Amino acid sequence: MDNREDQLLLSQKKILERVALGGGFQETLDELCVASELLVSESVCSVMVFDASRQHLNVISGPNLPSAVVDRLNCTVPGERSGSCALAVFQNAPVYVSNTLEDECWSDVRQLALDFSISACWSHPITNTEGEVVGSFAISSFEVREPSYFQQQLLTESANIAGIILERRDREKDLWDKAHQDKLTGLCNRPMFDMTLNHAISSARRHQAQLAVLFVDLDNFKVINDTYGHKAGDDVLREIASRLKRCQRSSDTLARYGGDEFTLLLENIDDLNSVTQVAQRIIDECAIPIITDGYSAGVSASVGISLFPNDALELRELLSFADRAMYKAKSKGRNGFYFYEEGLTRVVEAKKRLSIELRSALKNNEFVLFYQPLFHTDGSMSRSLEALVRWNHPTRGLLTTGDFLPMVEEEGLMDELSEWVLQAACVQAKSWLDRGFLLDKMAINFSLYTEQRDFYEMVGRVLDKTQLPPSYLELDIAESLLAGDSGELIDELEELRKRGIGVALDNFGTGGVSLALLARLPIDLVKMDRDFVDNLTVDNDDPRLIKAIVAMASSLGVPVLAKRIESELQREILAREGCDLLQGYLFSAPLAVAEIEKRLQRR
């Protein structure tokens, strides 16, 4: 065995030891190239591998290869006329070109050989354990020559070792991806995001930079799972992940943090405007309906934002504050973003306690109905009431819907509560009728219960159970629920109306119902949006909008009710402009059963 073979064996031994001990893959490949160059004078060595598409070869190692050569070699397409490496990969066999200026396989890249004095080039395909070609190992010579037997042996052994290094790299990358990648969406997972955020915080400290953490939570995602199934839910999550990728910059880190929650790290933030732009893009992307299994799934997102170093200096606080800001966004109506600010902590903690207490509120019979009378414009009380739900909280006292309804929706209890309200109101109305009280209508405001499905079936079930004659029940439906694609709900309301149930159009004037649709709606009463009444003040008593609404309803033969009357001026204007019914604190606050019975007339 001559000295060169000893050097080859020693070099192979050292490189394989590095592979076994888990040395850096780039450094090991570079060392392999350098070791091979030492055994072949006037040469440079290089490793090329397929890209993800398996259409192009790129140089991943060539420590002594000029960068200009690397640029020219990258994106090489395997074939018969694009050089030694392209041919070796194309035919999965060694290629020994002794003169690049004459050999046919260099005909399309001859200029490369001329520009960089590549006179000869020997290339060997690199394969994995399944025999699949993954790249090539090449020795390029600056002089015209045939490879000796030793040089052919060196080329083969170097290609084999490169294959071992690459396979070890790919295997470890696969293990790394499985440990740090979310299986469903392909995004990085929680541990990976936390690790990246820790590094980003350290870097931001050193460079006195600012970064932002965005916590993204899908609104009402549970409804999609419950309605269409978990497969559709998974499809939605994958689609949302794809959309969120479109919102991030190349330097940002996006993760699925768990369930329907995503996190986004924005580094090197110059100003808040750049953060709000990303947040708004997320809101806009998530709001686009998703088609899954033939159904259109509507989702939206609430985004909370915390900033380093303004809000916090540590990972846990930044994430916690972004989470709290996200809850603030939900409480503000969802489908929006919110920055963390001092004081949110107490609010969010109180909401968390409230959500726990809410779970037992229905079981413990803590909800109660109050009733607000409707009045004629002359101030006399009508025989119609609106039922309003309150939570008789064990420690906080009586809570109105504004205090707890968003949490009811968040906890997925909306269907259960809405049916409870309807049943309790029907039971009470039936009791009053049986006891001789005069009652025309018991109104239930379903404008809030936008998630109620099987509406017709539910109302029918409650009426059958309580034995309340349908003509005594009125259902108030928000105008916004009847605008757009509401054909199914309109059909259900029409069927309910055929049974004798009254239907009122609530919050009229802001929901976007067209005149053409209004004429076709199955309604018995129009309830004007409260903003029109609020605008009637001593400084602003212009009734033109009210006049238009009354005229519109009158043309359809439908009476008009105005809500939230709080001043005598408002009553006078509304009466003068032709409103039929009034409701508000000027006449009466919502009353408990005992108080309302004092006002109801008996036969």
C-alpha cells in the first residue's frame, strides 16, 4: 500500500469518526472535499445535491470553488450535455471527462470550462441506502488528464462517504422536524417557537432592538368542528396556516401554538405601524370564508400583541401578555387586534374566573329573567313585555348581558342559554295567562343568539313543552342576521309565523337589509336601532331619519317601536313622527316578576 492509499484510509477514518460523533454536516463535507484535493494535485472538489423539487442540482460544498463558479453551477438540470455532474446524475454512473473542451457532455457549458480553466472533470453519483441518486461528488482538474485507478477509487469512496454524511443529515433533520414541527400544518410547534423567541429576545437585548409577539386565536372554531366534523376542522386549520404564512416576512417565525391558536414573532420592529399592518392582514385573511367538503366555513380571528421591551423582557411574560391582549380583542367584538396595556392582567384573570363560574351557572339555576314593558306614545303601558336575561351571580350580584354574554359565546354555551331563556319566558307567560293576567306578547330577543342552529325545531320544541299558545310569543331577530345569505333563517321565520308566532325586526336601520328584501320579510314589528334615539338631543333634534324609517314601515303596514327612550324630548319627537310603541327607562326599567305583576292588569 503506497503513501497515498494510507492518506486516503486515514482521511476516511477521520471523516467517518466525525460523522459517528455527530459533527457538523457542512464542516464534514467541506473537510471531505479538502482531503480529496490534497490527494489530487491541481484540483478542486465539490458536492452537488438535488433541491426540494428534484429538478435542479445545487452546490452545497466546495470550499475552494470560486463563488462565481458556484453561481454558474447552481440550478444545473441533469442531462447529457451540461457537464460531468449533470451526466453522472442523469445516468446514475461515474463520468470521467479528460478534456472538457472536447467532450460532448460539456457542449452546453463549454464557456464555464473556458472561463475558469476547468480542463478535466470526473464525477460520481451520490446515492442513499435505497439506491436513489441524491447528488454528485466531483473532482475538477486544471490540467487535461485521465484519472488513474487510485483517483477513480478516491472518487468512488468520496462519493460513498458524502452519501453517508447526507443521509445522516437528512435523518437528523427529519427527527428535528418531527420534534419541532406541527404535524397538521407543517408550521413550527410550541417548543420550537419558544426556543426561537428566547434567541430573538437575547439578540434584541444585545442590539437594543424591538420585537413583537402576536397571539392569534380563531373565533368560534368550535362551531366548525361541531357542525362539519373534525376533518373539516383540520382542513380549516391547514388553510388558516397557509394564509398566515402569506402575512409574515421571511425573517418572522410562525407557529401553531396549540388547538386553534397561532403565534407570530416579528423581529427588528421599527414602529408600531408595521405591527398593525401585519395584524390587519391576519384579520383580513382569516375573514375570507373557507370552502371545505362543499361547505363554506366562516371564521375570524382575534389577535393580541405584546412588545419587547415595552411590555415585558422575558418569554413567559411576553406570551402571557399577548394572550391577555387577545382576550381583550375578543371582548371588544372579535375579528380585531389589541395591544397589551397595563391593567389588562386583572381584567383577564377576572374573565377566566367568570368562565369557570359560568359553567355551573345554568346547572345551579343562577340565571333569571327580568321583564321590560312596552308603552304607547301617550305613556300608557301596553300588554307586551320583553324578557331580558340576567345572571344572579353568587358574589358579584346581578349581571346584565354585557357582563357575561361574550363569555357565554366563548364557552360554547349560547345554544343552551338561548333555549333556557325561551323556555323560562314561555313558562312565565303561560303562568300569567293561567292566573288571569292580560298579556298580548312575550318578546324574546334572539338578536344576541347568533349561533343558535335548528332554530325552528328548538322554538317548536319549547312551545310544545310549555303549552304556551304561539300567538303570545314574539321573536326579535336582528336586521344584520337577515341581510346577505339568510334564506334558511327567513324560511324558518316564515314557518314560525304560520304557527301564529310574531316576528320583530330588531336594530332596524343599520343591518343592511335592502328595501326589496324588507318587503318580503315575514315581520310583524320593526324595532328601530337605538342609535337613532340616542341622537335625539336638545342640540340635535333632527328627526329626518326617524321619519324615513316610520314611512318605510308604514308603507308595508308594519308598526314601529323605538327603544331606549330616556327623555321627554325623545318621547315627544317619536310620538309626533308616528312611532307606535316606545320602550326605555323614561317609562320603566326591566322589572322582576313580582314588580311586573303589580303593573299587569287582570281580567
